[in-house]
Amino acid sequence: MERHVRGALFVDYVRMIRAHKAAPWTRHLQASDMRYLEARIEPATWYPMETFERMGLAILTEIARDQLAIVEAFGHASVEGLLNQYPMLLAPDCPRDTIMRFQSFRSGFFDFPAFETCEISDHSARIQIEYQMGMRAEEAACHQSVGFFIRLLEASGAAHGRVDFASRRWAGDRSTVLALSY
């Protein structure tokens, strides 16, 4: 089954690649991927997840130099743009409701269940992540998600938001689960 990601997320990868013209992108991307670097990316349009994965791995190698802390920082920084496009994602002063809204919005970003909220309370949540990518890409994307959720909790008013891995599929666990506390 072909999977897709919404242009609202895809555009960030395209922008990063465009900004680093000297990098050897053709080493990482297929010819079919390269056409997106010249095209206008529409926020509401669906784009292939396989291209998104290859772009993410290329960015990990060429820009982040395999440093997952940089990937987390990108996830953190990406929240502002998403909140500008989707202000209803944020429930001010209510981290729990913000996480619930994110779960509702999730189907608008991916056409497959990339995230599932397993548990949620007034002070914590557990989110299972399943991007269905290769292990290296999955690990990087999950670290990006850590940064994303930390910033989302901050934006929602969490005074002491924290996000940790409860399990990691790329390290041999059955699934990847993030433990959020706020």
C-alpha cells in the first residue's frame, strides 16, 4: 500500500534541500524525487512517503551530519510553522487537549496511522509511532517527533514538559512509544 504525507510537512524537507544547493543530493535521491525540488509544494496535497523518507535520510546525512540532536532541534522548530497553518491544533493552557487535537489532526498529515495515542491523562500521555520506514529513517523521524512534541507541549502551556522514549523499534523493541509528561 502506498503511503503519503501532506505537503504541509513535505515542504520543510524541500526547503532545506533547496537551501543547500551544493550538497550531492543525487547520491541520495531518485530522479523521481528530484522533480519535487523544482515544483511548488502545496500544503494540502499528498506526496509520496517513500520520497519523504529518502529526503529525510539525505538531510540527516548532508545537513545534520548524522547528529540526532540536530534532528530533534528541527522537530522543535517545525512546530511554529504548523501552528501558523493550523492554529486550532493548540489548546492554550491545556497540554492534554493539545495532544488530543494532534491525534485528530494526524490523519490530515499522514494517510496511514503514523501516530496513535495509547494513553492520556491530565499529566501524561503515551504515543506509539509507526512511520513504517527503514530503521535508520525511523530512528531519525522519531527523534524529530521528540523535538516536535517537546515544543508542542511548551506551546500548550506545559510548565515542565518532558518527552522520553519508553521503547524504540530500531533498538529491538516491538514498537516505538513516546512517554510525555506535562
